[in-house]
Amino acid sequence: MYKTDKPDDEEEYVRPNKSQIKREAAALFELGKRLVELEKSTLQSLTLPNELMQEIDHARNIHSHTARKRQLKLIGKLLRSIDTTELQQLIEKRDLQHQKGINEFHHIEKWRDRLIQQGASAMSEFLEKHPDVDRQKLNQLVRGAIKEANQGKPPKSARMLFRYLRESIDG
């Protein structure tokens, strides 16, 4: 902050913090990168200026690393002129949905692995949590997966078990 010899009733000019400006530019660069990665249908549902949409489309067709980075910087510069809170919320929402899907996938994988490794004890625990599951089909898939694992065969039944668990847990 620079002090001036002006009277106290006038406002002082405060120079923007250079580090803060760089952080904001980097955040807009990342936002621009994420916008380029979005599907066209999602992007078109947003109300973005035409120039920005054109530059995003252009960035999708650039394959040179340096040229793409330069284009992303231009997109970041264009983003400075609009309110980006809606865009950031959309991307955060998409990230949360993606992470939720990954977590569900890992949860199902853990159940599949437990059922194959622990057998009956894991089966009874799973059936307590999901009583509407067809016990006979689940048992058949688990036995097939165990048999394949012991014989060193490709995990066809384990994949089928995973699909069945995903349908049972989601449904």
C-alpha cells in the first residue's frame, strides 16, 4: 500500500497484490482447462459469451502442447471478464459426482473381494445388509469365482459377481 499526501477524506489507491493476481490467473487457467474437457452438450447448456465458446472449441482441436497452453491462457484471460461462480459450481458438482461413482465402485470391489476370500461369513454379513438379494444366485457366483481363482483361470465369474453386486446395491 502506498501512502500519499492526500487528506484522510479521499480514498487511497491500493495496488493489487501481485501474488494474488497470479493465483487468480492460475485458477482461471485451470477453470479454462476444465471447460475444454467438458462435453459439448454440457458446455452449450451454460450461458457463455460467443467468443469464449469459439476459443474453447478451437482449444479442443489443438494438439501441440505449447499452442494449447497459449490457447488456455487466452481462455483464462476471457474468463476474467465474466462471473465464474456458476462455472466453478458446475465443475465442483461434476467432480463430486465423479468421486461418488469412484467410491461406490471401490465399495462394490471390496464386497466382491471379501465374498471371494472369506466365503460364508462375508456372505451372511452381505445378506444382512441387503436382504432382497437372491441368496442362491449370489452363492453360485461366489463359488464360481473362488473356483476360477483357485484354478488360475480368467475371472469371468468374479466379473459377473461384480455386476450382480452393483445391480443389487444400486437397485
